[in-house]
Amino acid sequence: MNQLNTLVILAAGNGSRFGGAKQFACFGKKQLTLMEYNIHHAMDAGFNHVIFITQASQKAQLKQEVIARLPKSLNVEIVIQSFDILPKNCHVPSTRTKPLGTAHALWCAKDSISEDFVVINADDYYGQQAFSMLKQQQTSRPTSDVAHYTMVAYLMQNTLSEHGSVNRGLCEYNSKMQLQKITEIENIQQSIVAGNAIIAGEISTTKQTISIADNALVSMNFWAFNSKIFSAIEQKLSNTFTVSADKKTECYLPDIVMYQLEKKQVKVDVLKSEDNWFGVTYAADSLSVGRQIDRIFSPSKQFKSADI
């Protein structure tokens, strides 16, 4: 990593299952969004530049309800995810309203990014450790080592929901903690069998039921990239959004990374965070998220860099 100071936040979601744009929901005694809690962790680790990627219809709300509360010392940009920003030869039906996916969202921000950067989801909480680990890794990696990405992974047991099953990307990695594969696992739940807590789910492609270790590492879409990602995104978007593409087709960042891994174009380091990850998928998640935020945050410590 070289000059890892930029945090990109994917904030263009509609939150259909939540019942609204969940990235603007506030939690905890401080009544801040999960975006803001992550930003304050990032600033404490040394990040000073945040790029929000959002919909045009949500820009005003983002400014009023989030950006207005951020420290004035933070460099903030807003990028609009738009069908007008696509590589040449891409085709999107004029009737389509559904976003094109996280890879397209990041593509829309390419002109605002000039250095290595981190990408996270707006409606997930990633904890303090992830940001500090990436900064520590930056100091130990040669600046010429540009063919590397990094993924922060979480223990399966720290990502489960109290309110139903979840889907997770199960990570396979080698002895050097370099990513080999991500397998999408669906309908993951914890149950009690003969007095023991068992985590199980279904492999997305085969529907085979598997048991999953508590400490298995899963991807929660916390990535650190360099500029090599953009040429790969361009190629994937051009190959995906053709005249014959289904109108619901989307293109996701993990697909880009897996393609580059298969072609041996990059290596992806895996960092293990032992923090709790949590997000808001359902409205019922709100209460537990608020409780967890209040347990984790100490105003005198975590908010030391905030102007609030």
C-alpha cells in the first residue's frame, strides 16, 4: 500500500428489506449512522479523505444528515452512481432503474481516486481494528508492490444475526494468508444440537449443506485496492452489460477480484479482524445494533478526532 488515506463508502442502496435507505438510520446514544462510526474509526487510524458514492436522489439527504456532522478537517467528496458513467460499448435498457452493482458504483468514482483506497458498505459496522491493521500493513509493504489488494475478513461467529439467516462469503487462503477463493454460503444459521452451538449453511451453487467453524473467516466487503482494479472493472462491465444482458444483471466487486485472482493478475492479502461486524438488513436489527454500538464506543476515546 502507498498513501492509504482514502475511504470510499458505497452508499447508494435503497434498503428494500429494511423499509427505507438504511444507510441513513441512526443508532446508539449519539444517534449517528453506521457510516459515521466507521469514519471516526478511520480518522483515528489516519485516514483523511472520504468519498461517498450515492444516488442523485439521496445527495441532499447525505449532505444534511451525515456530512454536516462530520469533522471540518475531513476532506469529503460525493460521487453520483449513474448509468451515464460506463465504459464504451456498454448497454443499459432505457427502462432500467435497478443499480448496476458495486463494481459499477466504484467505476463512477474512478476520476476522484488517485491513490490506494479502502472500500466499505455504508450500512455495515466494521470496528476499529480493521482500519488500524490496514495502516500498519501499509508501513511494511514495499511501495513498488502494486499487484496486491487486501481484504479484511471476520470470524464467522462475529457476523451472525439475531433475527434470521445470513449469507456470507467463506474465504479460502494459503499459509501466507493470501486469498485463494470465496465461496458464497446462503441461509447461515446457528442452532443448538445436543447442547452444542452449530453453525451451518448452504453452498449457493450446489445447495449442499455444510457446517462452518466458529472461527472460519468470511468476507464482509472490506477491501483495500489500488488503481489496477479499474482496468479490471472496465473489462468486466463491458463484458457484462451487453445488448443481450438480463435487465436485472449486476456486477459486484468480489467478482472482479475473483477474476483477477484466477488470471493471476493480483494477490490478495487476508487480514483477520476479531472485532464484531454487524449490519442492518431488517428493521428488527436496529435495536441490537444500537445496543452493540453503545457497548463499543467510549466518547472520550473513539470520538477524540471528531468536532462534535
